Amino acid sequence: MNTVERIRHISVRDLAVLGLQDMAYVKPVTLEDRTGFAIHAADGSSLAVAATRELAFATVRQNGLEPVSVH
């Protein structure tokens, strides 16, 4: 089976998790009356908090992941 045929037969579950290991989610949070940006793994586990959105995105990229905003 070639690559195109395998893609056509991908399961719904496999499609849902495709690429998740390559992403981290960034969302605004308030901690001790200060705004920060929480970084979460695709499975929802907390990884870090950064002072700015730009710093959060840079941190994610430095670790080989693609940042995705969550509102």
C-alpha cells in the first residue's frame, strides 16, 4: 500500500491525534493579579507560564513545537 492509499484509509482516531505531538497550546491566564500566558502540551498538561505571548511562542518554538493560540 503506498502513502496515498494509507492516508485514504486513516482511522478517525488516528486523524484526530495526527500532529498533536508537534503542538503546544498557549492561552492567557491571570496569576496573582498579573496576566501571563500558560503553555500546555496537546494532552492538556501544563508545561510553563511566560510573561508575554511572544515569549510563550518563542519558548514553544525553541523546544521544537508549533504554538497554537487558545482563546
